[in-house]
Amino acid sequence: MFVALFGSLGNAPSGAAASGSSDGGFMVAFKENPTFLTLNLVVSAIVVALVAERLVFQLLKYRVNSREFFTQIKKLVTAGNLDRAIKLCEAGDYPTLHLVKSGLTNATKGADEIDAAMSETLGELKPAVEKRIGALWSLANIATLIGLLGTVLGLIHTFGAVSAPGLSAADRQRILANGIAEAMYNTAMGLGIAVVCMIAHLILHQRAKTIQHDLEATQERMFNLLTIHTRASSSS
């Protein structure tokens, strides 16, 4: 993704190509000094893999509509069909179903046992929702610093090459132009990765908060349903 973007940005203008000037594009800069650009390519691959894994996890594991599912569970619990409600929770490997099941399996016990069981399950589920999302901030900082380091060292190398004796004015201009282009590509790539990390973090973190709030609301609804059902059963 980043290679294609910077490669398109680095195409020399047609006039410059016609006049025979050197191409200071991304691929030329990459061939001249690939160290820091390669490091940021590795960081970008990690970012893409992390974002894809988190999106797949959130979209697949939490695709159950908790309100509709709770409505079905409520009908079964109200009718006294706890076994059928538990089997319904075993229909899929979804965190919301695990949370509801933890309450149902303790429905015949007291309110404290129900609350403890569901709180324990919720405590196991919530960290998984936020897992690795915070790493995007670190990756953004790492990419930026790698790009900055590549820029600084690239400029040092360029100024050293330009100051070499025996170079014509055209050669100095060509070396300086290519060196500055290489330095700027390092900066641009680091900043580009950082921007992607920040946008991805914003989206994934907001989705994670929404999922966590939904889990907490499901726990509260199930706790109220089961405690009311237990009291009604004991009184009758």
C-alpha cells in the first residue's frame, strides 16, 4: 500500500524525464538506502495485520444482537425453561452467549452467586476486546521515529557526498536532489504509517468501548431477570 502510494508520488515530471535528469522516485530512494524504509515497511505490515485481526475479531465474535438474544432468553426464563435457555447459549461460540450462560447456570442460586459468576465472566471477556489495540499508539511513534532517523541520516550522507571533491555542478545538484528526496520519503512514510495507526486506533477503540458497554448492559439485564425469577420461584 505504502510502496504503491510513494511510488506514484515519486514519478518524475515528463519535462524532467525528457531533459535526461535523474529520477528521484521512491524506488530509486529505496535502492539507494533501503534500511529505514524497509524497517517502516515491516512496521506497516504489522499494523495492517493487527488492524485486520482486530476488525475480524470484533465483527465476527460480537455480531450477535444482544437485545434480540436477551428477548429470546427472557421468554424462556419466564416460562421456566432454563435448560432450553442454556442450550440456546451453547448454539455458538460468542462472548455474549458465554456471559448469559454464566448467569443461567447459577440461576437456581442466590443473587450473590449469580452476580459473582457473571462478573467473573465479564472480567475475562472485556480485556480481550481491547487486546493489542493500544499497541497502535506505540507503532505510530515507532514509525515516526524510524522515519525521522532515516531522514537525518540520509541528509548527513547526502551532504557528505555533495562535499566530495571533483564533482561537477550537475553532479552535485543530482546527488543533492536524490538525497533530499530519499530523506523526505523516510519522513513521509513514517508519518503516513502514524496517521493510519491513529485512525485505526480511533475506530477500533470506539468499537471496543461500545462492545464493553453492551456486555455490561447485558450483564445488568440478565442479573435483574434472574434475581426476579428466583424470587418469584421461591415465593411460589
